[in-house]
Amino acid sequence: MKELDVIVEFNGDRVYDIVDLRKKLYTKNVGDKVKIKYLRGGKERTTEVKLSRSKLGS
């Protein structure tokens, strides 16, 4: 994932906005693997990521 990528699907569920994405994230645990569908430069891509703790606010 890079800056300006737009996540459109999280583990097979459509993502409508950042609040929706956060709600979906809160149902998972650190270490879980999830599939992410995202847009980069107008092209749809898919990847699998392993969730980790956020370093923001540390």
C-alpha cells in the first residue's frame, strides 16, 4: 500500500468511507491476514496484508 491508494474492499466487503473501514478493522486482530482491494492510478489491484499495531500516536 502506498500514499493515495484508495481501499475499496476489505476482506470481500465493500468499503464506503474511512469510518466504514475502521469498523471493519476493529473486527480483526493484530496478526490477522486480510485481503484488500484498492485503486492505484485508476487501476484496481488486490493484495493480502498482515495486520499490525498502528505506530501513530505512539
